[in-house]
Amino acid sequence: MSINPDTQQHASPVAHFGFDASCCFIGGVWQPASGGEVLTLENPSTGETLCAIARGDAADIDAAVIAAQTAMQTGWGRATALERGRFLSRLGRLVLDNVEQLAELEALDVGKPVKQAKADAVALARYCEFYAGAADKVHGETLPYLEGYTAFTLREPHGVTGHIVPWNYPMQIIGRSVGAALAMGNACVLKPAEEACLTALAFAELAAQAGLPAGALNVVPGLGAEAGQALSSHSGVQHISFTGSVSTGAKVQASAANSVVPVTLELGGKSAQVVFDDADLDAALPFLVNAGVQNAGQTCSASSRLLIQKGVYHQLIDQLAGRYAQLQVGDAMQDLALGPLISARQKSIVEQYLSQGSDLDKVAVGVMHDDASPQGHFVLPTLFADVPPDHVLAQEEIFGPVQVVIPFEDEDAALAIANGTPYGLVASVWTNDGARQMRMAKALRAGQVFINNYGAGGGVELPFGGVGKSGHGREKGFEALYGFSCLKTVAVSHG
């Protein structure tokens, strides 16, 4: 592994796991990309080179699919649900034993503050634990049918599943995607984002240590247009799980359509929190801010729109501004409220959006830490007030620490604004009126609706996914297991 001398202290987390970051993990073996090429990972907090990773291509994806097919035909394909659950349980334990090192890898690679990266590592372990316990609890049904027949259903794995994982939450998305697929008995080919893939590689090493048979999990880093495209179009893959942008998700779905392969898409969002006059503002305030700026706003379910009823609008604006003024931005290892954006490109995109808000009321921004590197990809969290619902900042996903506040008169107006984007991932309602809670929950166009909270602590057990341009299919909970399985109907004629 090649490390910049100026960042030599950063080699320790990778060295702890013992894998070669410049290799793919295929068939249980660490090996260079078939073309021998590598890509450079950057530390987004400093702009310095972090390490080299493999530039996998179609040949590597093909080798990974063949390894997965072989695993399905041999040991892994014959494992019982109990055995799969015990494997995931061991893997979850190993993740917990290595939380600190995984968190350091994620902080260096993604740029998120260490405490947030640690929460992601703990969540990865929780996904392993949840799916370990669920593996032998996915049941078929006996169906009433004609006289002389017994009919029943079985849940069976697809076979080889492809997983294209983004850079913003690698560990969490690996857990909810790969964890569920393995629990159902599939063999996985994972293509992590080229911007951040170290914890994906570490996860593969831990899986091997936990005793996962060779080929059951394969990891091929590389560019989306090369390795990602090869995976989504491969005829040997029976299911694709993709998390990322709407534009790339559409390409993945079109590519998979040639093989008539089902696709789970978890895409973007423009999620709203709706605050009514009777809400407990003290309880709401930390959720209103944190859900928008966590991971520097690079979260598909980020609460980027705050809809506030006019009776408490000005009071809450003042409180929000006070919170924003205390938000510090800096190096991920300083463990502040916000770290950098993932890349110079992402920083430029967010800054272009901010420039389009020059006509708006910018009521508050955060502060840059004195020790933040000038080469880091930092953007100060910014709060805009009195934003028209049709303004570009209120309509498009920015994927940065930018929140807009929109006033509303009544329930009908709130619903029209909240449902007035192409997205539908998450929504939240703050009110103590029980009837209104139910009306809003049913009328909001979103895959998840939270009442007097936001995110429910991560919600490993809670089905997650969207409608509209936020995608389709569900991850997390038992719904993910159903998505990673095929339903077979058997009818026996016995007279």
C-alpha cells in the first residue's frame, strides 16, 4: 500500500486489518486489478493523498461474479439459515471488536467526524446482529387451495447479487444491503465508491476472518463507468442494489433491464420537517438542525427543508440561528460538528447552489475551526429563511450543509409544500395534536414519516426507501430480506 509520507500516521488503521488497499477481494483472495491500474484516494480534510486503491474493471467484475456463482454451487449455497445466521453473528462481533479502527478509516476516507464514523461502525455491527437473528425466521406460507392439493410458498435466494455502494455512508449501506443479502443465502459482489472504499475492504477482511466461504463476498473497487457499469449489466447477476444519485440510478436500472434483473434503488431526497404551532420546540430544535447538517449534509435522507407554521416562525428562526452560530467545521479527526465534503467537485457543486441563494435571506452560517486545512473541502453550514417553495434551493437536492426555512399558514398549505418536490424519501411532523399526526402521516408522500422525531435513531429494523425520484424497493428490516429473495409457489396434487 502506498502512503504519502506526510500522512504516514494514517497507515495504522489499514495496517491493523492487514489487507492491501490496492487490491480487489475476489474468491477469498486479495489480488491486484486485472489491468494492474490503481486509483488515488484523497483525504478530504486535507486534500492529501491517502492511499492507492485498485482500479477494477469488467474483467475483475466477471471474475468476482464467477467466484460468487461457484460459492452458490458449493459451500455457501448449501449453508442452512442457521449457519448463515451464526456467520453474521461472528462478523458482527468482529465489527464491534474493531469499531475504533473502522471509525478512523471512515473519518479519514469520507471526512466525517470520528464520533459520527464510530456510530456508523456500531450500526454496521447492529445490521449484522439483526440479520443474524432474522436469517432463520423468513417463512413461507401454506395456502388454502383445491381439494386434493397442498400448496405452499418458499423464500429462496436470487443467487448472485450486485451491490453498488456510495461514499457517504459506506458501512451503514453495506450493512443493510450486503447483510440482508447474505442472510438470505445470496453470494455478493460489492462495488464501493471510488471516493471512499477502505471500510468496504476492511469489512471483506473481517468477513474472511469470521469464516465466510470464499466467493460469498467479493469486493471490486473501481470507477462507476467501468466496474459499476460492468456489474449492473452482467448477465450472471440476479439482483442489483444501488444507492446514489437519481441520474446514476436511472443508468443502473436501464443497464440491468437488458438482463431483466430486479433493482432496488435508494436515491435522493428533499426531505421536510413540518413544525406546527403546538409543537414542543425545545424537543424539536436539535432534530431540526442535526438532521440537516449531519455528515456535512451529504445524506440522502437529510432534512434540507424546514416548514414552520407562522405562529412560531420568528421564534424558531432565532433559535435555529443560535444553533447554527455554534456549528464548527474542520478536520474529521478534530471531531467537530461537521467535517469536509467528500471532494473538490462536491464542494464546487454546493458552492454553486449557495450562489443561487444570493437573493435569499441568509440568516446564519457556522464557523470554520482555526486549524482547518486550506486544502480541505470545507463548506460552512448555511441557513436561509423565507424561501419560496419553488426556489431551486427548495426543490433540488444539494447534498451539502444547506437548509431552507419555509413559512406556512395551515395544514393544507404544509402538505402542498412538503409534497411539492419530485422526491419522497423521509418526512417529519412536529405537533401534539394526535388527529393531525395521523392525517399528516397518511397524506405525506414519503417512504418514512416520523412524528415528533426524525430518523428514530437509525432504525435498523424500520423499512427504508422512497417514492418518486427517491427510488423504489425497501432496505432495512424484514422487507430487505423479502427483496433479496424470490418467492416460489409449490402445489402438490396428492388426491
